[in-house]
Amino acid sequence: MHLNKAQDIIIEEFEALFDNLKNKRQYFRYLADLGAQLPTDTSIRTDEKLIHLSKSRIWLDAECRDGKVYYSGDSDNSIMRGILFLFLKVFSGRTPQEIIDSDIYFTNEIELFENLSPERRKEVSSILVRIRSLAAGLQAHMLKSA
């Protein structure tokens, strides 16, 4: 499945719920429910994998298998776990170049940033930067090994 198709599916899921998500509380509850779907991996909770943020603790790691990047992540905050779940759904299983070149539009379509505080927006941006940074590092490693 193409990266944009994964984004379109997320948008469709949120659109189907928008009529029922009448307020921010319900919106955040849905994100928290998504976070519950993220596999818990306490082994990822190391300082090297921690994204240093002001509010939540978020860990992110990646590995390359057969030329594709697979991410794992965790957070101590259920809403950030849900957001992380969405990003991993979009990015895992892609080539490093796909990840680096991607245009992430689902966040606008589901009005993610409009519903978040400035501090949370910074956290989401940091996740995206880290996702791309890990992909670039894996791509460089693949090119060196070739």
C-alpha cells in the first residue's frame, strides 16, 4: 500500500467519526483509544530512543529489513501514543526515500494541529522530525553497506 493510501485511510476513518466527535474531549478519547492499539514495548524505553520533549516522554526506534523501515514506539501519554500509532501506521514498511520525500497531509485533514495545544504540536513535529531522521540514517547505512 502506498504511503498516501495509508494517509487516505486514516482520513476516511476520522471523517466517519467526525459527526460523532462533537468536541475535543471525544476527539482526544479516540486518539487515546488508538494509543491502546500500539503494542507496548518497554525495551524501547531507553535514553537513546527518547525524544526529548517538555511534556510527554516519547520513545521511537527504527530498523531496516529488506530495504524497508519498520518503526516501534511508545509514550507515557495515551494521546501521544495514539498520535504515534497513526504515524507508525503511515511510515512503517516504507523505503527510507519514501519516508524522506513524503508529504504528510493527513494531520491537516483530521485537524490534528487545530485540536492540540502549542506544546503538543511541538511534540508531534518532533516525532515527525525523528521519523525522517531515523530513515535518513538507515538510508545512509544501506548506501555505505552496498
